[in-house]
Amino acid sequence: MAERGGRYPSEAEPHPKQRHLTQRRKVRKGIHAKKTPAMSQCQPYFHSIRKDKAAKKIFARRKASGRWQYNVSPIGFHSNPTAAMTSPTSQQLAHALSTSLKGSASLDAPLDELLKATGARATGLWHVVGEELHQVGFRGVAEMPDEVKRDFAAATTRVPLDRTGLGIVRAIVDRTPFLVKRQPGNRDLMTSPGWLERFECESSLAIPVFHDDRPVGALAVSHSALIERDGPLWTMLVETARQLSEALKQRQPTASTGA
């Protein structure tokens, strides 16, 4: 009996449809077979699966070795090991602030560290004295005009607690973190949105510092980006304020930051 094409059975070619199915089975098994036009579309998909598996293994090894770690900052997750190890934690920032407060030293260095860690444009420090907030320290980034920094420092040297247009006051009065967003065109310097306009910032966050369950100060920053509620920056500042409250338990806190 003659075979198809006059060949022997061992040399008979499969039907074209059967040959295509065989190639697809090989692809599913990860076998690199000769590509056909029908395979060219599905091959990259299986290749990407293999790449994803390899990436997950590398991530798992680096995470286990501590080379990658979470660093709560405006950019959230660092894949750069050096950046993750050098950025101060909330506890370190709070310790630096409390040490300066207890020793009556300048707060410039710890506030600069806070600016660097958060990527903020301005940060300040106030404490509650009677019915007022008294400024303990204020810092702005180098590129912020000196005139703006001087004006804000002078305007917030002493702030009455009935001046609720400012975020630092609202944080004390409401006893909770208070977020302020920029209002384009608002230049009322009796309010936080007015100062955000001059700072060229999109938002500011003020967090109360507690002592014996009463607010005695407020920690805050003004940022060029919109601070997201319960986001990485929000979480970092709230935790820093909590750590500061713990560090100052032996002495009534005399400071807070805000804008």
C-alpha cells in the first residue's frame, strides 16, 4: 500500500493541523521548538511567565538578606539598598528632636533631617503655652526664598489657639492629624492655604504631640506633593509624633512642628 507522498511510514509527515497542535504542546511544556506563524503570538507570553518567576526568586532572596526593606518616606519602597539604610527612621527622628528639646539645643539639625527624610519643603516646631502656640523652630529648604522663610517664622512666633485657619492650631484643637490642601489663588496669610501658596506646596500635615493624654505640641510639614491620608508620608509623620510623645514622657514636651 503506497504511503502519502510515496514515502515510507517512518518518513510520513503529520497533517498540518496536527503539526501545529504538537508545537503548541511543546510551548506549554517550556520546550523551545521551531516557531511557526501561529506560535509567534503565544511564545512571548510563556517567556514572560519564566521571567516573572525568576524575578520573584531574586526578590525573595534580597528580602531575606535585608538588602531590600521598607522605608516609610514620600517615595515609599526603596529598591536601592543604600537609600534604605541611610534614611532615618521615625524613632531616630523623634530621638533627635527630643534630645535637642531636653538639652535646649538648636533644632536646626533635627528639623533638617526631617526635611530630608520626608522630601518636604518646610517644617516647624511649636509648643502649647496657655492659649497660644509658641514657635520653637522652623526650617525651609535651601531653594525657598529667604524672605518667605523669614515672613512665616515671624508670623507664627506666637499663634493664638482661636486662629483655626492654621493647620497646627486645628491639630491641637481637634486632637487629631489635620491635612490642609492648597487652594490656588488663596493668599490669606492668616490661613494655611495662603502659606502653602507662598511655599509653592500642595499640602501640609500637622500632627499633635501628646503628654498625659493632652496635646502639648504639633508636628507638621509642608510638601510639594499631595499628602495622601494613611499613605507612607502620613504614616511616617504620625509615627514620629507618637515616638516623640514617648520620648518626652519624663518631661512635658515643649515643641511641635507645623505649617
